[in-house]
Amino acid sequence: MELKLKMISKDGVEEALSKVTLYRYLNEPEEAESICHDILAADPENQMALRMLGLTITDQFSGQSSDRYADAGTAFQRLNDPYERLYYAGLLCERRAKAQMRAGRPPQMLVSLFKEAMQYFEEAETLHPTGNDDAVLRWNRCIRLLEKLPQFESEEHHTTLEDADTAPVGISRGTVRKAG
């Protein structure tokens, strides 16, 4: 028996897409991602499979360096519709920020990701189809998440030596001992 991937038929794509949705609902994103790859092997430009592939990858984000941001971004950038490219780029940034929030990252790291997501959502809003307010809903969610973050100082305070400052006494007299 040869161990190699088998191709699904183009006739099986719709049923396979329903299985992607099912596995996402069952919180099994790796299974859903595998099926997306099978669909894209049979139909490389399938827009729903590209969307779902990006989403299944973001479902796996844990806020660690191993998260595959570039892979999700590549799937979303292959979408044909400019609105969808912007919307899903924003969703990618938002999900990255939320994963890092769950991982306990400091607010300074999160704010820039949420703001980047909001920029994408704002651009997507200018292109949205009639009756589709998804970009507005995501924008509002980002605002609410930002409001929950503890306050932090946005400017770093650097300690500098002023003219009247002097070095600690031990250093100025040459009495610092070498470790050893």
C-alpha cells in the first residue's frame, strides 16, 4: 500500500464543505483544516474553502509563536472579493489579539493588533455589500475588548541622567568588585 494523499472529486466538494463546518462546530479545527486542503486540491480557487481554511487556522491560535498567522493570511489574500480580503484580514488580526489576550500578553501588545484589525474593518465597511454590517459588528467588538484592557502608559518613560546627577558612590570611587 502506497502512502499518498487521494484526490476528492469535484462532485464531492459541497459535501466536504459541510463537513468543514461540522468539524468547526465540534471544535476540531485540525480535522476541518485537513478537509479544506482536500477541497483546494480538487478546486484550487474555491472561495468558501479558502475562507474556511483561514478560519480553521485561526481557530487553532493559542497566542504563541507557533501560531500560523502567515498561513491564515495567505488563504484570506487569495479571496477574489476586495471586501472579503479586508474583512478577513481584520478578523485575522482580531483573532490573533484575542489569542494573545488569553495567553496573558501585556496590553501594549494587544492594543496595536486590535487597532490594526479595526483599520481593516473600517476599510471593509466602505466596500460592504448592502445589508452586510459584519465589519461594523467586528469593529464594535474590538472597541469593547479594548475597553476591558487595564489602562497602561502609552509613552515609555526613559530615565536619563541630568547635569546634577552623579554616578553611585561605589562606581565613582572605583570600588566595584568583579564577580568571581
